[in-house]
Amino acid sequence: MAVIKSITETTREKKVKVLPMSGVSCQEQEQFQAVYKTSTRSKVVAVLVLVAAVILLIISKLTYGAVLDPDRADVLYHSYQGGGMKIDGPAVLIRKKANDNVAVSAYYYVDTISSASVDVLSTASPYSEERKEFQLGAEYLHDKTVIAVNVGQSDESDYLAKSVALNIAHDTFGDLTTVSLGVVYGDNEIKRNGDDNFLETSQQYRIRAGINQILTPSLTAGINIEAVADEGYLNNPYRTVRFIDNSNAAGVGFQGEVYPDTRNSFAVKLSSSYYLPYRAALFANYRYFTDSWDIESQDFELAYRQPFWGDKFELEMKARVYQQTAANFYSDLFPFRDAQNFLARDKELSDFDDLTLGLGLTYKIPSAWSPFNWQSEASFQWDHLRFNYNNFRNPNDPGGVGAEPLYRFSANVVRAFVSVYF
């Protein structure tokens, strides 16, 4: 169920503050930025090529025999509600082996978004829209190496995202070690509802690599790294920033956000699992993220799973804490219009932290209740999240411009799904 579960995971992205260079012309600034972009992109590409070469060398030297994962079908309902937003919808995943060496998969997801969040209400009206996403994939097994290719598309009224991904995983050292490498290219088309002349694009280049190791019969550990390079139009065409405007009776004015057109990020994740003597298991994960917008984040997650009632049920409990710094061009309130080159007031680029508490219950359905006696299971998961923003304020609250209470809210995520193995 890993593929369907992953759609509910939230990626945190961050921000930057760039002031004009005194004594330097606009043309010289543009030349400097062009050189910086080229240099940074070259460094990212060099690191990615080096990582790919090392892992492919390991794979080319070590081959044994393995099997593909079993055939399966998953049906999911997902719901997120909090902070004035509601997102819900179904998803379906089907995976089938053509033979012992080839498998194909198809994934389809639809969600409906209804938003009356603090960002929307401050400068616009609530809205509702639908997003559709599909993915097609194929896997090829050669000895102990699995090569997977996926293509996907996500479509909504003002955003079209297309992607293609290649992933390689290899088991070695007596099946105690798994090395993996993945590359993803994404191409996005951004529009603005109500403005037929607005059209922007962005691209994303992503590479990830990992090593997972069985250390003892009870203990496993892994490390995964990811580098991402984004370029193009990276901000939201509807979002605005606010600034002090004494010529206005309200004392505040608004203007559109302005982001850099490049962003490079790096993340590393450490994970471990320990199987307890009484058949329960502990899981721990730590992730560190940093980017060229001066955002840094850390999160730590601890989970516990316990089967009971003759292995018919499995209980999962988890807790996760997350903290990030603000982008260097973020501000809740700028001192005046066009205060700096780049401007952002997206709360997800601010300094904030959150806490997630989760519960999950899985039931293994008796084969007699399943068609053709197939193995199947049903799961229900609930997460409660609390967000605390340290430099983002709700302009709809009383208190005066720049003196409103700091913003905070809670949200609930519900996932219910059925998996059938055939």
C-alpha cells in the first residue's frame, strides 16, 4: 500500500530574502544571477552524475536472483480538513505481472479542493476545484535488479504537471543490502483562472539514492538522499504580499509575490526499524532539508506497530515533530511596496513547526470472504496535526496591521483503503 499511502505525505518547501545590490546596475545584477544559476546547476548535475555512477557500478558488479512483488489492487478514500481547507477523493491502484520478469501498474486519483483558508480570505473569495492524477508504470526484473519506469500527469483548471521517472533497485550481499537510485523529470504549465493571457512554465530535476541494510535479524537501517533543482515560474499567481501603506485608510497595501526563478534543495533521511521479541515493531525516521532559499527543516518520526488477536489485526501509533526556518525573502509585512527584489508571504515559506499524532488499524480479511480466496486487508488511518506559525499572522484577526495574533490551526487526515493480493 506504499504507493497509495504516499499521496498523503506532505513535502515542506521553503523561501529567501534578496535585497538590491547597492552601486550595481540592473544589467550587472542580471549577469551575476545568470552566472550564479549556471554555476549552481552545474554543481548539482556533477553531484548527481557522481552518485549515479557509483550506484550503477555496484549494480553492474553484483547480480543474483530475485522476484517481483505480488499482484495487487488498492482502493483508497482520502480526506484532509483543517485551516479552512477540505481536500478529499478516491484513488485506485492496480499492479499486475505479465510474467516472472515484467510487471505493469496503473494509478488514478481524483480530489476535490474547497478552500476558504486564511490566504484566500485575506484577498479573495473561497473557491472549489477538482484535480485528477494518473500514473502508468512498468517494472523489469533482471537477476536481483529491478528497473522501474513511471509516467504521470496531474491536471486541474490552472495547473498541468507531467513527469517521467526511472528507478533502479538492487539487492546484494546475500540480500542483506538494497541499493537504489531514482531520477525524475517534471514539466509544469501554470495558468491563472480569469486571465487567458497568463501562461508560465517550470521544470524540476530530481535525483535520489539510498542504501538499506539488514544489520541483525531484528534491526534494519537505511539512508536516503535527494537533490532537486527547480527552475521557471515557482510561485503562486494568485498569492499576494502585504506592505505598510499610510496613504490607504486601512494602512496596508497588497502586491503580487515575486520569487526567484531557480531553487536547489538537498535532503537526507535516516531510518531504522527494530522488531521486538513479542512480534511488535518500532520505527524511527529523521530527515534534514536545506535549500538555496535559506530554508532549513528537520523532522523526527517514531512509530509502533503491534499485531493482536491472532494476527488478524494490527495497531499502529505514531508521532512526528517538524520545524523549519523561513525563506530569506519571506515577510509577513513588508515596510513599503517593492521593498526588495523577491517577495513572499506564503505561510509554508515562513518559520513554523507542527506536531502529528496518528493511529491506524489494519484488519486481515479472511480468504473465505474475498473473491477467489485472495488475500486481502482493510485499513483505517487517522492523523491529527497542529501547526504553529512563528512569523505569519492572520490579517483577518483584530489587533492592527502587523500586530494580529500569530496564526495557528489544527487539521485531521483520514485514510481508508482496501488492498487485495492476487
